[in-house]
Amino acid sequence: MRIEAAPFAYDFELKSTALVLIDMQRDFMEPGGFGETLGNDVSLLQAIVPAAKRVLQAWRNASGLVVHTRESHTADLSDCPTAKRNRGNPALRIGDEGPMGRILVAGEPGNQIIDALAPIDGEIVIDKPGKGAFYATGLHALLQQRGITHLLFGGVTTEVCVQTSMREANDRGYDSLLLEDCTESYFPAFKAATLDMVRAQGAIVGWTAPSTALLLALNNAA
Ligand code: TIU
């Protein structure tokens, strides 16, 4: 299959490609969570939900492997570095009780993936303590077991957890594509810069494409 992408076409096979949705959690997407405690306008992120939902449905229909990640810490915060907890002097710190439960703690209401993109049986869900999806997780091993070599990325936020995960994937040998309208930042200029950075220098980190280009490739293959 081929996606018309930048800086040039992206070729992939369904059986060796996973869709990776990064941290589409209430903690980042809704008021009262981690994103807002850091001083961000979280409403900006809602714009990508319809496109991400279309892609998720199409990828499921094609029987493609889906990976969801959640940025989350254990209840005792033993996997949360003090530096991370203190960074930015936020109103509520990781582990503090907020309106959606404890901030960025696994199992709390705010730490769940939003309903529109909730995982279903058979999909991989990775809880990650860092910004990157590969750091201190079993993701690389799970992908290797399944023969995955190509990753299609969406999620939030573009320049933090998505870009970090793509760079981690790049160093592990994956060919990655970022779905432009399925990722968002609290800072529109940072999103634009990240898309440019990813695809510069002949896809130094990976490719980018609008989700319609992926949907077209899937339709043409069906
Ligand atoms: N603050 C911010 O933009 N992002 C994060 O802290 N985590 C993710 O990007 N998921």
C-alpha cells in the first residue's frame, strides 16, 4: 500500500504496520486534568477527535493492529521522577487529587482514554511513565513479536509525547508516518514546526500525511 505523503510517498504493508494513538486521555483533552494544570487551553485539542475516530474505525475495519498509549504513573508514584512532579510548579501536581481523580495516575477517571477513541478487545494499551512510548515499556518487544516495522502515529501533544515517541521509534528502526490532522498541540506553531522537523532532510524522523491520504490507500486496497 502507498500513502501520498511528505516528503515523498510512504509504502507499507497492513500486516507489518500498527496505528499508534498517543495519550488521547482526559488528562490532556479535558478541563481539570494534567494539561490544564500546566496552564494550557485544552479545548484546542478537541479538533482532531473526528479525524482520529475515522482513522481508528477504518484501521479496525482493515484488521490493522492498534496501539493506544497512556501517560500514567503508579498510585505510589514510584515511577515518577521528582523532577517531573515538580516541573513547572503547576497548580496541581502529578498524584494530587483533581476534579477527575488523581492527576496522571493509572486507573483514575482523568487518566482514561476519551470515550470516542476507547480501546477495544485485542488492541494493545501501553501505560508509559515518560513522554516517549518506548521508554520503560514493553512496546518494542510487543511490536517485534508481531513483525511490525511501520508505525502510523496520531495523538497528543504533537511536539511532546508524539514527537518523542516517533524519535524513539526512528532509532529502533521503524518507518513512521504522522497523521497531520490526528495530532494536536496546545501551541499551533509547535505543531507546525514539528511536522516540518519530522519530514525535513528526506524524512529524517519520518513522513507526514493528512488522514484522507491513509483512508484513500485503505479504500483502494479494499
Ligand atoms: N504537556 C504536554 O504538552 N504534553 C505532555 O505532557 N504529555 C503528552 O504530550 N502526552
